Amino acid sequence: MSEPPGTAVSLAEAPPADAPSKTLAAQRVLPLRRPGRWIATAVVLVLVAQFVHGLTTNPFYQWDRFGYWFLRPTILDGLFITLEVTAYSAVLGLLGGVLLALARLSRSPVLRAVSWTYVWALRSVPLIVVLLFLYNFSALYKTLSVGVPFGPAFFSFDESKLATDMVIAVIGLSLNEAAYAAEVVRGGILSVDQGQHEAAAALGLPKSYQFTKIVFPQALRSITPNYVNQLIGLVKSTSLVFYVSLLDLFGTAQTMGATYPGDIVPLLLVVTVWYLILTSVVSVIQFYVERYYARGASRNLPPTPLQQLRTGLTDLRARIRREAAV
């Protein structure tokens, strides 16, 4: 029976305005079921478990011999040579790449042509061919001289005495690395907004100051991740210096494997683990370098691994408390 006109409904009889919201808040929200994701996760976990089980229980891997060789002085000497060659080649390759990139971006047609030709040639020739060519360079040129072209030489020196195995390895890797680094640096410079160049030019700043203080620091945000990928490839490319008689980490393992044929697999595992350690260290350095150069472009810096671990533990404790309360 409806109320007669003009009759007001009592406030005590009216339902509260926030009753629906309180009812919804009291209900537990159930997550959407995704059976495909759970099935894929289970399959991956089973495969990983089988791989780890086979890796740890297969006697063919000889983990006792792996432990014997891992920190042997011979292996550590080869590791030191690998680090030495990588450090020299990375620095020289990056410097050469910067010079080649600047030549490629210059207004001189000669510099552009020479830079393009160098990058084209070195990226086309396999690294092992470059190393072997340099290793036999003394057969082509007994002596090297500096002087007037087609004229008298000021001084000359014996190439075979200066080109030691270490020098050949560093020069070969640096020449190859410079070709790839040039494209990385050039791409980073081109990624800087053109307005930055125009603003620097409007202030009347010298070209060298514009590049070193304004353009290159901004280009490093783009250069760093790409060049670190090149650096990781360089670490692995040092294994080729074994073919120019330089006993690096891989060369030492190959030599020891020839002396101890039964330990070939443990020695290869030793080399694999050491390369994994080296590339992991480079990746950690890359993260912090990228984080450093992201300060001017990102409001919130990416969290460090330690911060991510703390956040994950905090979320896990909060989830456990919610489950216990329910």
C-alpha cells in the first residue's frame, strides 16, 4: 500500500546510503582463474627439475674434477689473460668507435667515406680471419716505416719484434670492436633530440664543449645498453685468441684437455662457469651505469636488486597475513 501524498518516509526506515559499498567491501574478490598459465608453469618446473637432476646425478660431468680444476693456478692465469685482453680491447675499441662515429657524422666526404668503408669491411670479415691475418702480418711486411709517402723514411722498426701474441690479440679485437662500437655510438648521438644541438649552438658554445658536456652525456643513455652487449660479446670473443698462440681461459682449458683427455668435459664446464661469472659482473655494472644516467630522464629510478628483494619479502609477508586473517 503506497503512502498518501505529502507523507514523508522516516529516516530510521530508509537504508543507509553507503550500505551497498559496505556490502561489496565485505565480499572477498576472487582472482580470475588462468588454467593455461598454471599448466605452462607446471610443465616448465618439471623440465627444469629434470635438467637439474640430470646435471647433478650424471657421472659424465665429473663434478669432483670440476672442483679440482676450477681454481687451479693454470686456469686462473688464463682467466687473468682473458680479463687483460678484454680490458685493453674494450677501451681501445670504444675510443676507435667514437672517432669513427664522429668521422661518419662529419661534413668531410673523405672522412665519411673512410669511416663507412672501415665499418663495412670489419663487420664483413670474421674475427678469426682478422686475427690470423695479423698473426701472419710479418710475412707480408718485414719492417714498418714512418716517413714521407713515396719518399724517404724517418725511422723504421721490425714488425715481428713488436707484434707479440698479446699485441696481436688486442689489436685484432680492438679493430673488430671499433667497427661495431662506431655504429652504437653513432646511433646514440643521433638519438639526442635536435633541439639540444640547436640550444647549445644558440648559446654560442664551442663544438667540442657541445659534444662533451651536452650531447655525449645524453647519448650515453642509449649507448650504454647497446655497448654492454658488445662488451659481453667481446668477453666471449677472447676465446678466439687461442688461435694466435695466446693461452687465455679457453686456450688453457684446451691445452689441459689435450694433456688430460679424461677431463675435457669438466674443463669445458669450468670455462662455461667462469664466462657466466664474467658476463654476470658486466651485467650488474650495466644496471648501475644505466641507473646513473637515467637520473635526468626518469622521475623514479628503477629499484636495485636489493630493493626489489626487500619489496618482494614485504609483499610476501603481507599476503601471508591476509591469508591467515581469512
